Amino acid sequence: MTTSPIVSTLDAGQQQIAGEALQGTVVDLIDLGLIAKQAHWNVIGRSFLSVHPSLDELVAAARDFTDQAAERATAVGVSPDGRSATVAADAGTTGFGAGWTKDTEVVDAIVANLAAVIARLRARIELTEKADPATQDLLIAITARLEQLHWMWQAQGA
């Protein structure tokens, strides 16, 4: 990590662990938001009227959590990187195809992407437990809400 103008209360090792966890979270959430917006613009089918606004809810949550994770990274002296090239290279999402997409396929894709992001968040929760409990708390809160959304998306496709 480069020298930061922000002086962290964490030692260098703690800062690195927290910074890497937060950076990974930032790119995953940016991509999740982009995936949900792409799906929002292209969903078709009988469940359009319920899927379409649910995608906006997911976009809003992803964007809010992205900002929280990026600001936490900044608070611990780590510069967050949300550039498109970084997101494309590092995000752990499963992706989303181009063009019109049936509502049932959208639901399946959102469930899969949420599961992928949640799995990576759970790993980061474990990594940050001792290094930075404040970062861990943030990751736990994000995970709890994404798990709630994951359940709701699964129920929509059942």
C-alpha cells in the first residue's frame, strides 16, 4: 500500500487486512449494482412489474454499501479503487448477459450474484475479526442485508 495522507489508528498489518477486505467489498458491490441496473433495463416477462422495482432496490442497497465500504477504507488510510478496469479485473460476481432477459433468468442471475458476493463477504468477516472489528462490523451489516435480499430474490423465483 502507498503512503496515505490519512493517519490510521490501525497498525500496518491491521490496515492491510482491513484495506484489502474493504477494497474487495467495494469492487464486488460496484459490480453487483451494475449487474442489477443492467438487468433492470433488460428484464422482460410476466413478472416484470415485481422484478423491475426490486432491481432498483438492489441497486440502491449496493450503491449505499459501496459508499460505506469505501469511506471506511478511507478512514483507515486506504485509498479505495472503484475504477471500471479494477472492478472488471477483481470483482467476484458471476456476471450478467447482454440483451433482453426473461424475468426467471434475471431472478436466477441475481440470486447467483448475491450468493457470490455474500460468500466473499463472509470470508472477509473472518479475516477482519482480529485485525479490525469496526470493519468486521460493517461487513457483517452489509452481509445481513444482502442475505435478506438473497432470500427475497430466491422466494421470488420459487
